[in-house]
Amino acid sequence: MQAFIVSNLDLKNGKLRLDSYLSAQLACSKNQIHHLIKAQVVSINGVPCHKNGIYLKASDSVSIHLNTDGVDSINAANSTDSIHTESKALQAIMQHDARFKIDILHQDEHILIINKPAHLIIHKAPSVKEPTLTDWLKSQSHILHTLSGEERYGIVHRLDKQTSGALAIAKSHLAYAALPKELKSREMGRYYLAIIDMPLQKNQQVSCYMGRAAHNRLKMSKIHIANNAPIPKGVRDSKSSFVKLATSNNGALELIAIKLHTGRTHQIRAHLESLSRHILGDTLYGYKISPKTHNYQDRILLHAYILYLIHPQTQQKCTFKAPIALDMLEFIQTHFTKDLPDGCEDIMELLEVDRIMGLFECFS
């Protein structure tokens, strides 16, 4: 059992709801607290509570009648049983599939930073029949259990199936609570690399509303909203910064770096389409195979190159670099060898982490 006494300090901002109080005390989401209350394991002054929105008073005693160690043991056993009973076909695919030879960039008791391969789906869905990153996390025993017993895999942000690069995964409840807040406050973020089919005119930012494209529901697009008009449901603000890095040997393509200021679905791809530029391989957003693109027709050449965050335990600023996936690196090293800017002798000097991050100071 866990018990808390409500103090006057807790009430300094006025009314205090039960779910808000327990969410702060336990460093978990309100959704998890709602499950606990629904399970009738939460009491106020010894009386079982059935409502999320009860307001607390000073000196109230809030108790959670949950044997956490016991639940963790049961969940761990269930998790092990689940792993052992997974289909042999799934295990065989993961064992021999190159997508599951995942490079770990950093790991400690709180966070796991991986270099996600291209063509790997992150989450399970009814329409997904192939193994996913969540299957791999489960096979590696990277599973979090909420206080109500639900499984979580610690994934706090996403990359599209074809996009490679740095991905942060929470291994502890502390990290699972902290990292989404960092994403929202932009203390956690990413810099991407992409190869586009026409050079940008200049370094620039795109800031606009985004929503589902009217003519193709698989796409996102820039949404024009008149001044003082209401924002439609599903439409959200978005902002990206784009920096020119190098022009290809034939002058037709460009290697660029991108910094996200928001994290909307297909944000980079939709913003580039609004500039009449397209990432190589991104046929959904208008890329067309041609001799000037060396007839490239494989996956989207987009890579999450740099990930930065504040460590949830130490509060230290951390920066991680995800080595460029081999297919993209070979394309760059083949077609971007001449006239590199700033006296860089090779592409890897051009792509040094401090240099990339420093280029975005032009927007300050």
C-alpha cells in the first residue's frame, strides 16, 4: 500500500482534483490513475473512491492498495510467458531479418537510444502483419508496466516506416513521464538529413497549419486558414527549419538538414512539398523518377541524424548521433563529392554534429 497526506502546500493553487494529485505524486499519466480508480484500489480517508474528479482537502489521506512488487512479479512472469509463446514464425523472422539487427547508440537504466533501420514499422496495428519495433522491444524485455498492469513499450516519439535514424525509448517510469514533456517543451528534439530533387533557393523556415489533404487522405498538407477563422478539427500548427548543405555533382539534387520545431505527422515531407521540393523516393508527396535523380526508386532518403534531450535522472543535456544508413550514405558518397562548402575535404567533415547544429543559428 502507498499512502499520501494532502498538505496546504499541495493546495496552494486552489482546488486539487484526486487524479491530478496522484498523477503528480506517482509521476504517471492521468489515464493510469483513472484505471486505478476504476479498479477500486484508491481510498480517501479509508473510504474507497470511485470518481476521478473528487476535490481534496488539507490533511486528507489518499491510499493506493496495490502491492507493486507483487504486480511487477506477476507482470514479469506473464511477459516471459508471452515471449515464449509467440509464434515460432515471428521469432524466426526477427532472428534473420536485417531490420532487427538494431544498433544501440546508448543505454542505461532510464533510456534506450537506437538507430532505427529503414522499412521497420514501430507500432502494431490490425493491418500490420509483419514484426514491428514493439515486437523487438518485447523480445529484449524492454517492457514497462503501468500501475494498473497495462503494457507500455516506452516509445515516446515516432519515425515513419521508411525513415531511418535516432529514436528514444523510455526504460523507466521516470523517463516515460519526463520525455513527452521534453518533446512538448522542445527540450528534446531532432535534426534530420534528406536528399531532395531540387536545391532550395536559400535557408528557410516553413510555418503553417497542417491537416489531412482533401484529395488524398494518406497525405498531410498545408492548410490555409483565414484570419480570425476557427481552426478545424485535426488541423495543427507546424514549423520546420531547412538548411542547405551540399549540391550534387550534377547540380540537380541537394543534401539538406532539417530541424523540427513541432512534431506533426509527415511534417518534413509536407513542408517540402509546399516548397515544390520532394525527398528522393517519396512518391506519395510528388517525387518523380528521372535521369537527374539517377533514376533512384528505393525508400525515402530521410534520416533522423541527431537527437538531443535532457536526461530524466541526471538532468544533463545529451546529444546522440545516429550513423547514416548504408543505402543513403552510399548515395551521398557517390553523388556528392565535388565542391563541398566551407573547405570541407569530405562529406563526413561536412556532417560533423556541432557544425550541423551551428548552421541553424542563422534563424536566431
